[in-house]
Amino acid sequence: MSTFLHISASSRTANSHSRRLGQRASERIRAAHPALKLCRRDLAQPFLPHPDEAFVEASLRPPLDRDANDRAALALSESLIAELEVSDLLVIDFPMYNFALPSSLKAWLDLVLRPNRTFRVTAKGKIGVLADRPAICIMAAGGRFDGPQAQPDFATPHLRHALQTIGIASSRFFIADRAGRAERQETDRDFDRWIGGLLTAVGPGPAPHRQSLPSSEPR
């Protein structure tokens, strides 16, 4: 059975705009493709640990040289990578915190991006070893990205590049920077049109990661 992995990273729960849109995406996906099995990963319940020295040393050591302590240090990382490896579709919803990714999502990336496990270091740079698959990324932000008070966005290019590094190049982003109550209905309408277009492009089938996504990325 094909699987889609849904990751949420906001520290907020009921009042989280990114979680709300992520849930809308999840419901649309399950309605459109009922054969897909959901794998849920909430990065805030509980929060993932940040990489410590034991993890870093174990990840840099050749597999045949690792002992029981090394394997224990890498156990969580291996489980997170395994969730990615079996998924045919990836959904990540997250907020922007202080112009960048929340630390919960950064911790997930730090545990998943590993040399000689999810990417190889070559003379041409880092090459991902995981199979490509659609990645639907949904970011909510309190400030606008246009107009006279436009804020910078260091979050979406970071996540896009990190996913590319492990082999997931088919990522598309929806940026919800209109989170006020007066604008929420408009944002929801834009999101429903956007996610509907993506699901039409992906279509049913046992290996949606082999199909491409449209390139539009509304803000």
C-alpha cells in the first residue's frame, strides 16, 4: 500500500494556521486517493532532540565501524528516514519563526540529512540518494512578503534546498502570509484551488513520486 507522510512543525495546536491548512491538505489527499495510508509525524508532540555529539560522531563513522552505542545514537534518525523512504507523497506544514524554519523542523532536517545515508558527497557537490516524490509544503507567516513592510523569507529556500539535498526535488510551496481573520477566507479559497491543482497533477497510482507537480507557488 502506498503511503503519504504528513509532518507538522508548529508549536501551536488548535490556533495554528499552518496546522489548519495542513489538515485541509491531508483531508483532500485522503479523499482523492483513499488507497494512500497516512503516516503522521508531529514534531512538537514530543519535540525532537537536537543532534548531540554522540549522534554526530556516529553519523560520520563508517557503518561497519559502528558499535552498539553508535547504533543507539542513530536509532531515531533511522526511524525518521524510514518514514521518508516508504512514503510516496510528503506534506509538511510549518510556521515561519523569526524569518526562518521553526527549530522543531530544523531538528528533523538535522536528523534526516546524513552523509552516506540520505546523500553522498561528490566532486560535484551533495547528491541525494532517496527517490524523488511530491512534497507539498505549507508555510504560515504573520508578516507579509510584499508591500512597504515586506519581510525576508529564509525558510522556504532552506527547506527546498534541504529536500533537494536528499533527492526530493519535486517540492511546491504554499505561503499563507494573510493570517488575519478578515483575509482567512480568501487564503482558504486560494489554498483549495492550489491543492486541487496539485492533486489533479499527481493523480492516482502506486508511485506518485514519479510524477511532476505544477510550478505555481502562490503567496
